[in-house]
Amino acid sequence: MKAVCSVLVLVAFAAPGFAAGDPTKSCILKARENLPNIAGIQIKTSRVRPMPADQFANWKGQSKPIIVDIETVAHGHGEMYSYICASSPSGQPFVQRIRAP
């Protein structure tokens, strides 16, 4: 019984750490979920970059944000979508679309 409880406790504490350990993947997945609903949209590439220093200087959030760029193609027309991603106090990624320069 003690072994089962120990395993359950370890799994419960390891799961949030695993999600928080790789924010890049969770940010990319969350950004993909927020792409516009366009028939036939295909993702060509996705990449992550740091927030520019001049914008980061004004950042008031607790977590360090990153920028997620997703390159898509729909009906022969390519478009780049950029999202800022930061983690919420609960550890979940929060994304918001931004206009890339």
C-alpha cells in the first residue's frame, strides 16, 4: 500500500514539472490551436524566438515570454502568424496573436 501511495505522489508531482519543463512545445501547441479556422490551412513550419529586448523591458508579467511564429499555406497563399506566449500562474501557456514586423 505504501508503494502505491508513493508512486501516486511521485506521478502527481512529476506531471506539472514535465509540462513546465518544456514551455516551447506547449506554446507551439497552444498557438496552433489558436490559428484561424481556414479551410485547407496547412502548417509548413513553426519556430520559437525570444521576445525582443525593447519589448521585454516593458514586460510586467511574472514569466519570461517567447514569440511563436507559425508559417502556413492555404489555397496557395502563404501567411505567417505570430503569437506571444507566457505561462499563466497555474503553469498553462497563454498565447495572444501579435502583428509581426
